[in-house]
Amino acid sequence: MKLMKGLLIGTVVLGTLSALGQAPADANTGRPTTEDDIAVLRQDIQADKTEIITRSMQFTDDQSKAFWPVYRNYAHDQQVIGDQRVSLIKDYAANYDHLDDTQAQSYIERVLKFDEDSLKLRKSYVSKFEKAIGAKQTAKFYQVDNRLSLLVSVQLAALLPIIK
């Protein structure tokens, strides 16, 4: 039963993440047409994440009341860092087939900064989540959050071509 539930949740996440690659696109570039398209896709992904977290965590009422305000702040801070990733992807998509060494070095630095900032954020919220829901539930949440982040990363990696 747990395996089926996991597969169902995985299918929902992958379906949503697949939509990321199928945004309304400009016929000439294949890129999303507006910032609004990207914002809508991000909202859809966040809604699915919220549903998956709710199902996976199975909070008591008290845990739920304590967790969600902290999570909303965490998700907002994740989105701010995610803006770096969106910008990086847009720049990469526009230039991947003709990157020079300077652009490649900038790309490396920006990817590492995104990774660094993401890790700093996760570390900064551990005590906040522990205060809200305890250490064991926090560890469980970080497992779920990490899996969701990995799914996003795998989907993005599949969509982005290798540098020429």
C-alpha cells in the first residue's frame, strides 16, 4: 500500500514538473513567453509540494498549526533563491550553444552560489522547524523536501541541453 501511495505521489510531482517543460512557448524560441507563465508554473509546483508534504507528514492539528507558518516563510525564501536559478536557466538557454570561457566561468560560479545559498537556507531553518514540530518530524520533513528538490533538479537537467 505504501509503495502505491509513493508511486501516486511521484506521478503527481513528475506530472507537475513535466508541465514546467511544457510552458506556453514562443513559436520561434521554444522559451516561455512571459514572466507570468513562469510564475504560474511555480505556483502550481508549490501547490503540489504542499499537498505532498501534507500527505507525507501526517501532522497532528497542533503540529500543522505550528509547521505551516514556518514552512510558508521557508517556501518564500526558497523562491527568492529559486529566482537565481530561473535567471541562470534563462541565460543558459539563450547562450548554451555558444558559451565562451568567461560565460562558462560565470555559469559555474552562479550554479555553485545557488547550491550554497540553498544549503544555507536549509540549515537556517532546522531550528525553526524543530521548535515547531520536533527533531524527528523535522528530519522527516527534510527527507520529503530533499526528494522534491531532487525531482525538480532531475526534471530540469533533462530539459536543459549540454553545453556545445
